[in-house]
Amino acid sequence: MRKKFLLAATIITSLTIPSVIAKEEIKNSWLALSKSELKQVQSYNEEYKSFIDQARTELTFVSETKKLVEQSGFNELTENSQIVPGAKLYSINRDRAMTLMVIGSKPVKEGVRIAGAHIDSPRIELKGRPLYEKNGFALFQTYTHGGMKNYQWVNIPLALIGRVDKKDGTHVDINIGLNENDPILIIPDLAPHVDRDYRKRTNRDVIKKEELDIIIASKPGNDSTVKQEVINFLKTNYDISIADLVSAELALVPAVKPRDVGLDRSMVAAYGHDDKISSFAAVKSILEVKKPEYTAITFLVDNEEVGNLNNTGADSSYLVDTISQLLYQQSPSTYNDYLLRKTLRKTKVISVDVNPGVNPNWPGVWELGNAPKLGEGINIKLYGGGFNANSEYIAWTRNYLDNADILWQTSTYKGKASGGTIGSALSENNMDVIDFGVPVLGMHSPYAVASKVDIYAMYTAMKAFFVNK
């Protein structure tokens, strides 16, 4: 039987496979679950929800992951680390990108196995000089990170999280709105009673980017303005000045918790499925790798939503630098750049990122024969136009997925669609790269939906990849 994955919803735990259905005809993962698998899916999804509730930005994802992997015996990679089979190591790049490594029995020069995912998500950010006062309110000016439908971000509870770096070299962590006792922040929309002059706006322009400024406060002091009261609050509570916000990375993210969806609890709604589904799976799967044949690497990277930019994005040399360090420390006498390039040539990568799934209300945007459906497994992305992995690498991928009884489907956009992954950046270093995903409804919205069985399937697929020869 193709054992596929999933969820332990109390209503469906009694599901069994009808005897009239041939095993090879099973497409929906729920129909192939044993009771023990249901429990595994449920347990994994509960852990996933708990983790992403805290890890909402790249900064918090890295800090939460560091705590998790250190509890599992990983040590920081240093110039004195022993690159020996079974060694568990991690490296952090500027608090915003990270690699986890389990050294294989084969030398690193024989190539490595990399599961790469991004840890940033679409959000609203503060401008460098954000604070101003208008019509009795104190507001922060904002801009957007990643593609989004702006109208989805008004009238929802938002939290302000991130860090402020001061001139003396210290930094202050900010986290307001996630705790249930915290205040939230909000961007108010116009009421339908007074929006007549704006009703002709369409789609992305319903709310324009410059209309996403967020209300911070509305109460003046006896002898001070609302704006001055905000300045006083920041100084009193965080010992930061308004000028310090120039050197800050502060994000506005939905202040809503991940929740089960459906009477059968078969799905999860959450902020940040893109790409926390993949990045959490990449972390969890490598924690279970003991002593692989080929060195296993989880690569967690920032800034995919804005084009893989900066020294913490996939375009950075950080990943190649890390592999270079492993090569050198494993055999310093034989290291040279040619050896590094040969190692990259032998390396296999899965670039893992979610993608839109078939929406029951708008199925026409897909050509359904090549459309990814919730509950039917991971997606092998076939873009066409020169973006696909080569056919031999796709065949190699199909083989280990089938051998591990992992349900998969293909995903190809209808016509021309937008979007990208970290895969193209990694393939520029001559590594074999294939794009994986799982289908998500409402991608890039503040509260997207994914199937628990697919969330779990991504994790099992990564485990199979790391140990495949």
C-alpha cells in the first residue's frame, strides 16, 4: 500500500480503505492512513503549529531553531570542529540564515544532499523614520515585504516584532501583540457608508501601499502630543529613541494563532505557511538523520520573498562558503577551489517552497490535469521554459519517493503565473536542483490554509531525500 500521510482528526480516525479500491488507485492521502500514521500526523502538526506561532520572521525562526537543534545535540560549526561521520553541526549567518549539517560516511568531496527553504514570509515593515501624527492619531509609515494583496491586511490584529540596533552596538528585541495580554495594532479600512469615491478601485488597488500605515496610539498627555507620548513610551519601556528606528528591522505580522480548519480538523490555517511548512520540515527531518552516506544539509535562508537578495539571501555565497569550510576542515592538505567546484557538481538539492493549490471556488485558474490538490501529497514543480530540473534528476527523485511510499503529484501553472523559489540561485553553482512544494490555499494572505497530510508529507519526503543514495 502507498502509505500516505495524515491527520488525526477525531471524526476520521475510523477511516479504512474500501476493499473495492485498488491500492495503486489511491490518490488522496487520507484513504491510506493507518491508526498509527494518523497519530503521527496529528503529533507532527501540533508541533508545527506551536513552533510557527513563535517563529514568525527569519530572526525568530533562527533563534527558535537554534534552541531546538542544540537540545538535539547539534554544536556550532567552528574552525576547530571535527568533520567526521555523524557529527551534528550548525552555522548561523547574521542571525537571519542558517545551515544544519550531519556529516556523512562518504567524504564531503563526494557531494552533499541539501534541503533548502526560505524563512521569510510576506509582511508589512516600518520605514526608517516611521512615526508621524495625523488627525489625533500616532501612526507608523510602512512598506511591504513580498507580494501581497494589500486589502487583506486591513482590519486584522497585527503584532510588531523584530529588533532595534543602537549605535552603542547593543540591540533591543521587540515583541508586541502575540501575547494574549498585549495590545494589538491595526490598519483601519473605510466603512461601506463612506467609501463611495473609492468603489471603482480594482483588485490590488483596493488598498494602496501608502494606505497601509498603522495606528500606534491615540491618547495625548496633559502636556504632550500623541506622537510625543509614543516617543516617551519607547524610551521608558525599551530605552530606544525615535532615531534608533532608522537601524531597526520591525515587522508587522498577523497576531493570530495557527488553528485547525474543518469539522474533521483536516487542515491548518496559519500565517507563514509560505514557507514555514518547508523550513520546519527541513529542520525536523535532519534532526532524525544519524549517520548518512552523504552529508546532509538543511539550508534556511532569508529574503526569498523579495528576490533572494542581500548577504542572507540565497544569492549570497554563504552556502558555498560553508561547504568550502567543511571540505577544508575535513582535508586541509588537499583543498583547492577546483575540489570545491567538483563537490558542488556532485551535490543534489531539493528547493522546497509551497505553491497555490486548487481552490474549490476558483478551479478555472488551473489546468486540472497538472494541478496540485490539497491532500494528494507533495508537488514536483514542472514550470517549463527551462526552469525544470533535468529529466534524469526528476527520474532519480521519483524513484526514492516511490520507494519510500510517498504520495506525490505534479504542479504546472496554467498560462503564465508569477512567483519563484531559491532553486534558481542554487542551480547557478552547478548543483542538481529540483523544486518541491505542497499546495496551499490563500498563499501570501495573512491566514493561509494547508492540509495536515501534505504538511506531514513534506517532512517524510525530506527524510527520504537525506538517506537516498
